[in-house]
Amino acid sequence: MRLTVIISTMKVLTLCLPLLLTCQFAFAVEPVKRTLLTAQWHANTQSITEFNSVNIQPLPLAVFLPQGKVSSFTDTSFEGNIVLTPNSKSSNLALKDENELYDFEKKTRPDDFSSNRKIIPTLNFDFVQQGDKIIPSIRRLKLSENKHWDYILGVGKIWQEQADQGLFRVAMPVALVEKNQNCVHNGVVSFLLNEKGISKGIASNFYYQISSETCIYYKADLWGSGSVEYQLEQVESKAQIIARYQQEQQSAMPVKPLAVLKKKFPQLALSKVALSATIKAADMSRYGVTYQGQHFISACNTRAGNYPFCQQLVLPSYSTAKSLFGGITMMHLAKQFPDVFNEKVTDWVKECSGKQWQGVTFSHLLNMSTGNYISSGHSSDEGAEHSQIFFGATTHQEKINYSCQHFSRKSTPGTKFVYHTADTYLLGTALNVYIKAKLGEDADIFDHVLADKIWSSLSLSAIAYSTRRTSDNDAQAFTGYGLFFIADDVAKLLQFISEQATDINSRTTLNSGQLALVLQKERSTKAMKTNYDFIHYQHGFWRQNVSKLLNCTTETWLPYMLGYGGITMVLVSKELQYYYFSDSDQYSWREAIETLNTISPICTNIQNENQ
């Protein structure tokens, strides 16, 4: 609830773009006189239709930053509610890559690819101001009434330029998130505010633009305009909203450009860290290295220049959630309930009562070794059309029916690895029932275990407190995918997992024995063999043999996490970790590890000699 003190309601003409109908993508380093997104207020006689008839093209994202002389803030304090309603006539979408995966997705779930996909959701949010920051009250995933998109709003900037006629300019990061999926499309929305309010409604506009994504099968620019309603109100939780944001900023890991790491270690090949030989720059969302407690990170490249809110770029987890949700949750619960790995699926998931589920444990689900499958070929079941029954399902009953009933027993549980996201969904379902029995009926596996016990201890961003769930009353977390992060979250999580392996005191939150199976550099006799001899799978984590790559004299394996489309997070050592988020469909990180080995030796024989 918020205390509502309505001062006025105003519809603001936020910006217009009549001066340039086409744009050259030249990006100024120094502030320049504004020629784009100018603050021209329309009279009541000029209709919104006339504004929207202008053939606007996507703009260079540099124009969403302050231009020219900017006034400082002294006594302004905006807060209240804003509703940004897109105009369908001025909504634009341009596909950038119609690849085979796009064709597959469109064929297997055609209702998700209608022409209305070009229209963004109505953005409705409360906000407060702190200095030059505009902070939404909710900065995690917000579900919308839009058929195709949900969204995430970030912390924006507010400023005033000489040509703004006394108005205040706002630019905010916005991420569109595909309904029922994990694809994320990052962009910016911009509008103007009037501090004193306007007594009469005036036709108005905001402008938005989406110019990058982490989504292998749907790469598109979206841009357009719409109306703004601003209601000045007191936001009851203002102090808490500001305090939460300040805490995140204070707890963020120190960030430096990768060039700083290169300066310290001239032998480091940054082109290899960027994987530029195999991943196009246009397909790379973000990559970075954590080394000795510092975070060295890339810029945020888009089709329209660098992203103006790079530190808030939203990154999807996809199957890294199998490690970070499924694996980490199991290892945390094992501290309190040591037998959780051996619990039987049939005892906790009533839909899995068939004979093929006899003897299958939570551990088998986590290791994808249930013995139930159609084909044991590499991702054969996962990539088949029937998998879209699972991925396209919106209700828990649909997903659980597929997960429990679609596959038959082909091998003894615990002996054969077959990649199934449905297995991790089953694990999340079973764990949710399990913790309700242990902790109370109101317990939720994501909210009360992963978020409350792990995320909060690391001061992860507000964005990380989102997970995709089924759209029914069960609201079951997807578990195997559907999380969201910013780069700081990724760096913290990598460090956390690495440190937990070596911290043997009572402060550890993960079961050390189970974690050791994942992080040991030696060959594991318990890990599941995959279709590739040099790649194994253990507790939701992958493990890869890098002995030949690094010329190790002792066999050395590295644990890592993978996400659909081209996402990797590598746990190299306690002092060194590496990650990249892309939609390149490339999953090899060996080139990056080869050059990182020159700054921190990875081979177990060298490390042991130095201990």
C-alpha cells in the first residue's frame, strides 16, 4: 500500500524527433548540442497522430545520455506513478536475423510470433528520485497483460538541459522478457517530467528503443512512442527503495575495464578473452573475468552503439540455472537435510508414479541420469519437436505431465546421462513439496531457500530476485532456466561458489562434500560421462578436461555452467573465474582459458607445487 496524496495528473509530451528522419550512427564522446530527442512541446491542436506519422528510425543510443550543458539538482524531488502506454501505430519491429532456430520456434509455437509482437507492454511503475537517479519501486521481472512481453525496469537518470524549457529529462533502462521464456531484449525509454504539474491534459509521448538481446532465435530492433501519464504521489516505501539501491551499490564488486588487466599482464590476449575468433561482436552481450576479488569487464555492445546503462544490462540464465538453482539449492539443503540427495521422486511427485520412476532419486534428476529417455544422442530429446510441449506449456500440470510421462525406462538410473531440462523442472517440483513438509506449507523453493538464504547473503541485485514460473496458481519455478542477472551478480556467484569450496568453517552455506565433487580438479569417478569423453556432468555442473589444452602433466578438469544460445560461466580457481553471455550458439571457452592460464596457472600440478 502507498499513501496517496494526489497533487495533479499530467500527460506529458515527452520528446519528439522531427529534425532527423534518418540517422547516421556516429557516436560523440563529448557532450554535443542536442539534435535528437529534442524537448518540443506540442500545442493542444497538434494531435498525437501527426507526431506518430513521422517515419522515425532507430537512433544511436548515445542520444539517451546528457547532451551539452546540464543543470545540477538542488531541490527537486520527483516521486509517484508513471504509466507509459505504447501507440500501436508508431510501434516498429525489424528482424535482424531469421535463422533456422527462428524458423523452428515459429513453426512449433506459432501463437507466440504474431504481428502484435512489435508492441511493447504498457509500463506502469511507482518511482522515487535520489539525486540524479530515478528508482522504480520494483526492479525485478514484472508480468504484463501484453501477449508477448513482460519487462524489467532499471534505475534511470534525470537531468535538465538548456533546451528543455524548464522540464526534466528522464532516461531509463528497460528489458523486454519474452512471455514464458528466458529471452531478454535490452533497451532504453525516455521522457520528460514537469515538476509543478500541468492542470490540463496535453497530448504527449515517450520514446523507446530496443537495440540488443541475448536471444539466439529472435534478434530484432524495436522502437516507437506512446503516451505518458504522471501522477505525483508520495510513495510509502521511499526510504526502503532508496536504501535497497544504495546497499546494492555499496556491495558491488570493484569494476575495471579488461584493458586494466591487460596492462598488468601484457601477455594476456584480450581477443581470446572476447572469443572474437568464434563469436561475432554483435552476438556478444557481456563477458568478464574476476581475478583476486576484482571484476574486469567488457563494454555492452549493441547495434546502436554502447548501451547507456551497461552495469544494469539484464542477462538471462537459461540453463546456468540448472547449476545455480538446482545444484546450489540441493547443496544448501544438504547442510540441514543430509539425505536430500537420496530422496525418491515417487515419494514427492504424485504424477511420477509409473514404474519407470521406481528407484529414481533427487540426485538422479540433478545429474540427468534417470534412465528415462527416447534417444541418448547429444541433446536429441532436448532438440526434438516434442520438447516444445514442455517449453511451450504455461501451466504446471502441462509441464509435469510431459516430464513424468513422455519418456520410458531405457537404462538403470544413475548409469546414463541424457540432457533433459524436464528433469530439472521435476527436481524443482519435488524440492518444493519436500521443503513444504520440512519448513511449512508457505515455503517456496526459490523465495525461501535460494533467494532468502543465498541471494540475500551476497547482496545480489533486485533483478536476481526474479524467476520464471508457471502462469497458474501453482506458480512453480522453472528451476532449469528462467533466472535473470546483471554482471555483478554473475561475478559474485562465481566467487561465492569458488570460496565455499575452501572455507571449511561453520559459515559455509553449501554442503562441502557435495560441492567438492563439482569443483575437484581431478577426474571424478562419480561424474556422469556425456557423449564426449572430455566432458562430464556432476550435480548440474559441467566438467571439462583441459589437460592437453594447457599442457598439464597431471590430469586437470574445470567445472563450468552452460546456458542455451551461448552462455558460459567457468569456475577456474578460487582467485580466477571467467564468463560470457552471448547468443552466438558457440559454447567453447577453451581459447579464453588458454590465455587466462598465463596470468594464473591452472594445472593441478603447478598449483599443488605452489601451495
